[in-house]
Amino acid sequence: MSNFNTVVKFFVDCGPFLYPSLAMMAIGLAIAIERFLFLNRARSENRKLWDQVLPMLQSGKWKEVHHVTSSSESAIGKIVSNGLTRMQSARRREDIDNAMEEGMMEIVPRLEKRTHYIATFANTITLVGLLGTIIGLIKGFTAVASVNPAEKAEMLSASISVAMNNTAFALMVAIPFLLIHAFLQARASEIVDSLEAAKITFLNLVQRLAGEQLSTKEQRVS
């Protein structure tokens, strides 16, 4: 019970500056959880779809792949579908690449959406904690100005201890938030890299199969 009382006293001593910090912490945690679930689901769906369509791509089954990817909501489905759609009107690698890049430009912002707020909250909470500490110190020094000199040291140390609670709480929240932000950014970058790799694989397969088809036609003509 003493530990509980200590925690309660810690939060009470932080004063009114604790409330905006708690609000930002709650919003930041909600964003972090939502982004973590979203990125995990996106990575899982991309892997599942790519494992399904890659053998079909290697066999040149473009219509089957287009049917599967066009009905999928995954990021890799969007990119491959864009490439296959462009193949119907253009066969140049650059044209297909541009079409797939358009899909990437639409997908990447969705992967990075709201993640930057976590780092913003970390910095803001730190500043709010410092502000609370400074205000607490000002109040502490003001209060001891008219106190008996024998009691000044004790009251001043108590005031400083209370004021520092704001900074301590801010750092306890900001440090994990910065780590979470770095983790989510790394996860998003990992997904983007996998999409880039899939795009290059797709383009290489298209180019190789197109070359094989052209070679077959030339042999028949000759």
C-alpha cells in the first residue's frame, strides 16, 4: 500500500501540468497501438499475397494475377495491379515502372500516417514537464522568501523535489515514445523496402517473359 501511496503522491505533486502530459500520453499510446497493428497486418497481407502470385507471375499467368491483385486491398496487390493494368496499353519497362510507382506514392503515406505524432508528443511532453518544473521552482522560491531562515532550507528542498517530479514524469514518457517512434519507422521502412523488391522482381519477370515470347515468335517466323 505504501508503494501505491507513493505513486499517488508523485502524481499529486506534479500539479496541473500533469494533465496535458497525461492526455498526450494517452493519445500517443493509442496511435502507437493502432500503427503497430496496422503495420503488422499490412506486412502479413503483403507476404501472403506475394507468396500466392509469385508462382503465377513466373508462369506468365497475367490474367489470373490481375484478378487476384485487383480484388485485394493489400499494398502489394495495389502495386502489381497497377503494373498489370499498364501492361495492357504499354509494354515498355519505364511505363510499367511509372504505373507501379504511382501506387507506391499512394501507399507509402498510409504506412507512415500519424507515426510522426508520437515523436512530436515525446518532445512536447518533455517541454511541458520542464515548464512545470520551472513554475514549481518559481513558486517554491517565492514561498520561502518570507519564511523563517531556519525553515528555508527544508521548505526549499521540498519545493525543488516536488517541482522535479514534472521533469521526471515527462522523461519517463518521452523516452519510450522515442523508442516506439523509431521502431514504427523501421517497420514501415521494412514494408516499403519489400514493396520495392517485389516491384523490381515483377518488372524483371515481365521483361524476361516478354523476351522469351519475342524469341519464340522469331523462331517460328524463321
